[in-house]
Amino acid sequence: MAAHLKRKHNMPQSPATSASSAATPSREPRLLQFFPSLIQEIIKLMSPVKVATTLLSEEKSPTISMIAPIQAKLHKHFSEDNTDMPIITEMKRRFRQDFFDRYVELQELLNSASALDPRFKDLTFLDDVDSRDHIFMKITAEVVKMNEKMKGIGALDEGGALDDGGALDEGGAAEGGGDRSPSIEERRDDVLPSPKKKTAMDQLFGEFVTTRTPMKTTREKAKDEILKYRERDSLELGGDVLQWWKKQAVLPLLSSLAKDYLSIPATSVSSERVV
């Protein structure tokens, strides 16, 4: 039996069998050649994600203004490349679909926050120059809206005080003169006050007195502040954004809006580090 097996083992293979064996090499060497390069490509692909996550986890107070620049960096990195391996191409496609679709409704908010961050105010991460101008136009409108809202609250408070005073005045009038209606002459005097006569002072020095320039509207003030802001040098990346804004006394309108935006955290939970 042993001799028979030995003879069978030593029998020469047929030409067809030999050709088949030569054409079908072991799968193990191919896998060993393929996977190391794939692993390196995956590490290279996910490296910016690790850096972004590390950044958000190491920052003491990461603000929402950091999100748009990170988006732009990842968008460029995960764009299609004809030299990519098929599996890398598919990974990029799925990442783009999952990641960027999450921020569609928040994109304007994210861009405005970055514009109000002196580190990113040039918006160089946006390729379209018109988009940058559009963002600052939107910020101008927000400044006007915020200022009008604050004025409305102030007027409401003053109105309450005036109402109280008015009630006292009306009460005093009622005690003194009853409900007498004003005469036509009195009403005419209220509507058309008599012209003021020029005094000797007016006649002598009137030509030397200059009138004040009309006060600018809130929109004009906001535009002026934004122009000054955009002309300034950007803050270094390691600088304190909130401290920078506290020192901008010449940008009061823009500073108030910036504080509202920059108080929004970049994440609602602690970022997990990617190992």
C-alpha cells in the first residue's frame, strides 16, 4: 500500500494540470502584496480626519467658526482622483455623501461664523470671491436687524415710562381745567409754530456756524465697520478670538454680532480622538 502511494505521488503531472497550476498561483502572496498598499492608502485618506478631530478635542473652547474651514479642507481632500484605487474611490464617495449632507441647512450659519472670526475673515477657503462678498452682505443685514431689535426694546422701556408720566400729566390737567377741548387757535399754534426771529448774534455770526453732517444710518455704519474689519490683518491661528473682539471699540456693531456667533460651540459633546 505504501509503495503504491509512493508511486502515485511520484507520477508526473499531465501537461494540462501543470499549465493550470502555473496559471493559478497561490492567493496568499497576492493578498500580502495587495493589503499593505491598501492599508497605507486608507491611512493617508483618513489622516486629515484624525487631525481635525484632534484639533477639536485639544481646543479649550472650539467655536463654530472652525467648522467651515475644516469642511473645505476635507472637501478638497476627499474629491475624486483618477489615480485612486477603486476601493478608495468608493470610500471617498461614501464619506462625501455622509459628511457634507449633514451641513446643508447650516452652511450659511457656518460661513458667517467663520467670517466673524478674525483668523478666517478673509474666507480664503472659499474659492468663489463673490460668495465671500455675499456672506458679508448677509452679515450687514444681520447687524441692522439686531440693532433695530435692540432699539425696539429700548423704545418699549421708554414708552412705558412715558405712559406713566403722561397719565400724571393728564390727571393734573383734569384737576386744573377739566375736559376742555383745545381751541382752533391753540391747535394751529401747535401745528404751525411762529417763525423764530433772528437775534443780533445770528445776524452777526450766523455765516461762521456750520451745520453738522447728518448722522449715518445703521446700515451705513455697519458697512463702514465691515470695511475696516476686512482691511485689518488676520489674527494668528493661535490667537484668542474673544479677546481680540473685546479690544475692537471702533467696531461696536460688528463686535456684538461676533460675540453671538462665537459663543456657539463647535460640538455639543467632547470630541473623541482618532487613534
